[in-house]
Amino acid sequence: MSSFLVSFLWFLLFFGGAIYLAYQRIELLTSTVATGVAVLAYSIYTFAGNGWWPWMLLSWVALAVMVVPNLIDIRREKITKPLFDIYRKMLPSMSNTEREALEAGNVWWDGELFSGMPQWDRLMSFPAPKLSDEEQAFLDGPCEELCEMLDDWEICHELADMPREVWDYIIENRFFAMIIPKQYGGLEFSAYANAMVIAKLASRSPTASSTVGVPNSLGPAELLLHYGTDEQKNHYLPGLAAGTEIPCFALTSPEAGSDAASLIDSGVICKGKWGGKNIVGIRLNWNKRYITLAPVATVIGLAFKLYDPDHLIGDKEEYGITAALIPSDTPGVTIGRRHYPLTIAFLNGPTTGEDVFVPLDFIIGGQEMAGKGWKMLVELLSVGRAITLPSTGAGGGQAASYATGAYARIRKQFNTSIANFEGVGEALSRIAGRTYIMNAAVSVTAGAIDQGEKPAVPSAILKYHCTELSRKVANDTMDVHGGKAISMGPKNYVGRGFMAAPIAITVEGANILTRSLIIYGQGAIRCHPFVLPEMQAAGDEDTDRGLIDFDGALFGHIGYAISNTARSFFLAMTHAKFSRVPLNTPTRRYYQNINRYSAAFALASDFAMLTLGGALKKREMLSARLGDVLSSMYLASMVLKHFEDQGRRATDLPLVEWSVRTLMYEAQEALHAFLRNFPNRWVASFLRIFIFPRGRTYTAPSDELGRKVVELVTRSGEARERLSQQAYTTLEPHNPLGQLQEALELSEKYAPMERRLRQAQKEGLIQADAFGGQIDAAKRAGVIGKTEAVELHDYHDKVTALLAVDDFAPEELGRRAASGEAVAPRSVAGESPRSNTKKKTGKKAVPRKKTARKKAARKKK
Ligand SMILES: Cc1cc2nc3c(=O)[nH]c(=O)nc-3n(C[C@H](O)[C@H](O)[C@H](O)COP(=O)(O)OP(=O)(O)OC[C@H]3O[C@@H](n4cnc5c(N)ncnc54)[C@H](O)[C@@H]3O)c2cc1C
């Protein structure tokens, strides 16, 4: 062998060894010793006259570079200190508001994904979330019964509110008290149970799920539980649990929407009269809008800026955002008027306060919590965002999957079920796959919250993605249903959910902002293993201590960046086939793909922060794409964990594969778009070599996989049931979901008979176009028996009723039309149907029975 070839093999050994050490994150000292041994061996080989001198010298230089960081005192003084001084000068100042948002919650699985080397055991060791017997009984009992009572047409169109009996039922059964501990009379449910209840209600009525969701998320009860004084808890919580107190939380104002911290609502500390006595209190003025439950609230959780110009409670003149509980019957408070959010009838409206004087101990947590309002809000939102809105999305998705899957089977065009058309199938697979993603994200994340996690970044990911996914599901559901979804009326079980979708997008941090600023903006600093420690060290007033901490974080960061470069390259070159996975199951390749993208994402993140610094925050399109990569990996991990939590059911595999494949394909495309638009083209080219050395090789779900998902969601079976597990699917006269399932099962049962009919028609034995006529003709021709004909007619009637849409007399629709005011000219409207048409109310054919009676007759499919 020539000496050049041997030297080349040595080089490969060095290079491979370096990649191995970096890939495995072997610590610096061990790596240096290993390199030293290799360099020494090659030097002996070279001195013996076999090696290549340039290689040997180069290897000594490499070794020297590795040795220096091991000499901690020298490196700290010569390398870290100058960098520390520059970094301290460069470090952008951070407002309290920003710092509080950053410090809220904790880092969970998001941190592992940011590490470039996720430790799957950490995720897999979490127990599968489970309902207690009591929680299960609540879902099967009161929750099921409430669903049965809800009639969205009546609620949204006829009453623009829920009927009194529904309100009473909600209050009596303590739906508003899911998060309140039992000692105060609440239900004390887990986050998981809370999410499941909301999902079930959302599958039935967006009005009911929003009404119940609000008191169980950010609001007076939650604030009191975490920050209230004992006196405040004892005063309010029993009433909130019993429903004698109705809460709302008022933060948003006309000036302060997304930038909620810029609110101008004020509270000035002054002397005044309260209960006949002169006291030091707060004079409040506010003008809030969009406040859910404000029109009927008895207690308003109010966010305002607190000022003390006369120094009545301390030295400060301005305390900042403060939260207080204000009884709505306090003089000066106005509530009662309503906004009308996209025709969804939950109570939402403005509230104002004019010179409302209250005692200081109305501040949540008392005087010592003055100015801590923003911290409270972001801390609570860091968890709450993962529950109410995401489970609303999941519930909506479950109903949509269940309904659309069945509808696409029973609706026939061109002599076949529309489910058989590939175009419709594409939409169906998206509906089902996206529902699976939402279910997984909600279930696993709520389970983690119940284990004590407070995952701030995942909460934002869930808020954004579940609401976006549910909006996409609603779009596809509309399209598959065609005109049936467009024609509003009691028979339309789709349109209202479609209208409600943008509401969830807008609230609790509007989605554009959440994607552009919160997910990555917060995540990059929060979840990165070294950026926050570096910032904290640089901001330390004790500079000696700061330097030591900064040095540790900086060299940790360098090692991490080197490792991610090696990992990203090696995993991309090998399609991650050799990377470690927690389980050897059919899903193992998906874990490996997440491993790969985790390293690539960490690498891209580091370079983005290094080259753009603070400007990255303003480059929202870039940071949002990095956020998309993080979100895709997070959601894909949730899907894999959910699959395990549900017992690794083989029938669900197509859903799992579709979901993870879609998400990881999106991650790849987001990363590609990030590199494509990265301003520094040299850095972008460098990154592309290490991230996509073989190009973009990941593919979206195949058509074949999509077809499997369509089969699963359009045929009755356990996978279809599991996908819509929380949805209200009971077979009863007012539940389209139950009726659609019944029709689906009948369509499967009678498919052979239908085939016989079609064959008879082809053979000319029967001649009729309409299905009803075909049944009669087939009976006469002896193709089917008498009983079979009756059964087919019954099935046909059920399908016809489900496919039907409503129509109305003009006066039934417009208020002004109802009062006799003509709108359309007679020539356009034609002969008024008022005179010659029997009144069609559009009401359901089956009269509503008393709920209690129906409950007894209820039969869960
Ligand atoms: C039905 C409903 C119920 C609500 N309930 C409550 C409640 O109970 N209590 C309460 O206090 N509030 C409530 N809100 C208020 C809600 O939280 C706000 O509407 C929301 O925060 C957005 O504010 P805005 O509507 O003024 O939008 P704007 O702040 O005007 O935002 C408009 C658009 O600009 C985007 N945007 C703004 N800043 C940025 C940025 N820096 N980067 C990228 N995009 C940005 C937003 O994402 C949004 O798309 C409710 C709102 C609605 C509609």
C-alpha cells in the first residue's frame, strides 16, 4: 500500500473519530486524550518513515486547539473574558415584561428537541394520561347529558344564547368548577379530564365549549388558586364553584390587543369611602372589550396599571400591571352589552368602569402583589394555553372526522359514494390525520401537565397548531359536505363549527403573533441549553461570578454547536438509520427522523442567533419558520407517544404514519425555506451542506397511505371510534353524529343488497332512477324479499333525512322581514310563500323530549 493511501486511511480514521466523538458528545477531556493517543500513534508511524509529514503537523495543530480549552484558567482569562466584555455590551436590554414572559413555566420535551439529541426515555417514561373513575363518570353522565340538551341552531340562531335550563344544568353540575379544589366545592379535575370535557362539548356546540372553557382557564378562579390570599380564596372560590359567582377576565382594551401590556386602564391609589369608612384604596377607570362572560359576570378579574402618585403605600409612583377582582355591582361598573362573535352565541362583550373605588385588598394576592399582574398572567397562560383552545380544536376535529367519514360514504354521486373519489379522499385523509395530531398533542401534553410540567413553549405550539389544524379541518369538512354545509339551519351540523374556527385563532394570543413571536422567539432563548445561562451570566451584577458562569456556558455552547454540526451531517448522510431509538417498533424510523431534524434545527438555530443576534426577533418570517420546525418535531413526538399510550394499536398505524410523515415533511420544507431566505448566503450554503447534504429526501405521505386513512375513517371500526373517542356520538334523534354512524353501519350492512339492485338494473330486471323506486321494482321483480325491501326503505329514509337541508320562509330569517318590512321586490321574491305555503320552520322533524326521559333511552353506540 502506498504511503499516501495509508495516510489517507489515517485521515479517515481521524475524521471519523472526530465525528464519532462529537456525535456522541463525549466530554472535552476524554476527547482530547483520545485525539492525543491517535496523534501520537500517527507521529511514531511518520517518524518510522511511513507517514506523511503534512498530515502529522496538521494533526498536532488540531490537538493543540483541543488542549487549550482544557486549561480552564487560561481559557477563561484569554478567550472568555474578552468575549464576555463584548457580550455584556451587546446584550439588548430586556424589559420586565419580556423577562417575565421568558421565565414563565418550565422547559420540557421542547428542551430535548432543542438539544439536537433528544433523550426519548424522558418522554416515554411519562405514564399514559388516564381519567379517574369520578372524571370518567362525569364525562359519561353530566357531560353526555349536557351534550344531549344542546341544540346549536336554537342557541345560535333563535336565542343567541343558551336556554335557561342549559345554564342551570351547567351551573348545578359544576361545569364551571373543574379546576377548583374539592375543599371549595369544586370538581378538582386533572388537566387531562378538563381537556376531555371541553373536547366533548366542542364536538357538539362551540357556544357551550367556550362558555365552559373560560371559567376553567385563565380567570378569577385560576388566579386566586395560584396567587390569592386565603381570605380571597375563601370568599370567592365556593361561590365560583357553586355558580353563584360568574367570572370573567378583562385584559384586552381597544388600545391594547396583542400588545396587551400596553394597556392604559388605570388604578390610582387614593383615599376614599368604602363601607362607610375612610380607607386607602384604588380608583379604577377602564374600557375593555371582547371580554367573554362579561355580559353576565358577577366578578371581573381586571388587569390595569397601578399608580401611587401620593406615595400612600410606598416609594414607587408606578407599580405596573396589576390584577384585581371587582364585583360587577360596584358603583361605576358597566356590563351587559354584547359583541356577536361570528354568530357563535357565547356571551362576550365590553365592560367599562368609571371612577370605581375599591379597597387595596381587592388586588389578587393583596397589596404585595401590586405590579405583579403581568407575571401572573404569563405564568398561567404558559400552561392554560395547552388546554382549553387545543382541546376545543381536537373536539371539533373529532366531530368533523366522524361526520365527514360517514357522510362521504352515504352521499353518492356518479353512482358511487363520494368517498371513492380520490379528490374527496385526499380531503378526508387530511381531516382524519390532522384530528389525530390534535388528539395526540392535547392528550400527551395535558398528561405532562398533570405530572407537574409547566411547558410554556409547547403550550404556545398547541395553541397555534391545534387552532390552525382545526380551521383546516373545518375547511375540508365544508368542502366534502358541499351545499349541505353551506345551507344554514338545524340540519347543518358543519357550518357553525366552520364559523367558530377563527375565534380560537384570535384569542389568547392571536395566531400570527403566536407563530411569529412567541413559539420560536420565546423558545429559542428558553429551551436552548446555553443561551439563557449565557444571558443570565452576562447580566450578573457580580462580574467575577458572571465570568465563571459565562465561561462554562460558552464552552458548553461551542461543544454543543460542534456536536450538532457532526450529528446533522452524519444523520442526514445516513438517513438517520443508525441513530438510537427508544423502541424497536414499526414507528422506529420516525423517531430517527426526529433525531435528525432535531440536530439540524439546533444547528440552524445557533447560526441564526450567532449571525442575526437580536435582529432575529424582527425577522419574523425566519424565526417563524424555525418555530415551525420545532412545532413539527414536537407534534410528531406527541403522535408517537400517543400511539404508545393507546396501546400501540396496529389499526391506527396509517394515521400515525400519515401524521408524522406530514409533520416531518413540513419540517423539512420549513428548514429549506429558512435556508433559502437566510440573508447571509455564505452561512446558508455552509448550513445546507450539513443539513441537506443529499438534498431534500423526505417525502410527504403517499397516495397509498392516504387511501388507508380514508378506509379507516369511512368504515365503521375501532380505529374510527378511537379517533373520535371524546366526540358526542350517541344515537339519539337530535344528534347527527349518532345518526350518521347508524347510516354508515346500515350502508355497510346493505351493501350486498345494493349491489344486487345495481346488477338487476344492469340486466334490465328493474327500471327506476331513484333509489326508492328501485327498491319497489326490485321487490316486484323478486330480486329482494319483502322484509329486505322494508329495511332498505328505512335505510333510504334515514340517508335522505341526513342529506336534506333546511329552507325557510323569509320572515323566519330576517328580523326586519319578520316585522313585515319588505326586503326583496316582489318580482325577485316571486309570489310570497307566506300566503300559500304551509309554514316550514326548518325545525327538526322529531319533537324534542325532556332530557331526563331521553337519558333513560340513551344508547351509546
Ligand atoms: C371572541 C373573543 C373572545 C375574547 N375573550 C377575551 C377575554 O375573555 N378576555 C380578554 O382580555 N380578551 C379577550 N379577547 C381578546 C383577544 O385575546 C384579543 O382579540 C387578541 O389578543 C388580539 O387582539 P386584537 O383583536 O386587538 O388584534 P390586534 O392586536 O389588532 O392584532 C391584529 C393582527 O396583528 C397580528 N400581530 C400583532 N402584533 C404582531 C406581532 N408583533 N407580530 C406578528 N403579528 C402581530 C395579530 O396576530 C393579529 O393577527 C377575546 C377576543 C375575541 C375575539
